[in-house]
Amino acid sequence: MATIVPFMKKEWRSVFGPQTIDAMSQVFDEICAQLAIPATAEAEREVIAERVIGVARKGERDPERLRKAALKIIGVPSRFTGL
């Protein structure tokens, strides 16, 4: 599993606990896989990470809701997210 930590600002790292960081990393991996974004596409992966982190900063911690909300913000139609 990749980690979302490299995309996090230093001050955010202390805001999120280990379980939340694990959930965000899981969601980050799932979205990248769903959208077929390779590990070499750093700019695209950064955008995905920023969206996932943004949703988590608003308080969402449930991985499924986190994934769906991030995909919605990215612009993936709801028929592909299960919303």
C-alpha cells in the first residue's frame, strides 16, 4: 500500500491519528487504482491526495464515505462511485 503522508503538509501530520492516515492511504490507493493512475503520475496522484486529505480535514473518517466524497470532488460521475 502506498501512503498519503508524502503529500501531506507537515502541520497536518500531527492532526491526523494513525488510523485516519491508514484510512486515507487506503482510499488514496483505491482511487488511484480505480482511475488507473500509475505510480509515476506524480501530479495526478498529488491531486487525488489533496482531495482525500481535504475531505478528511472536514471530519470524514469512514473510508467508504471518504472515497465517495473525494471521487465526487474530483468529478467522477456518481454512477461510478456508488453515490
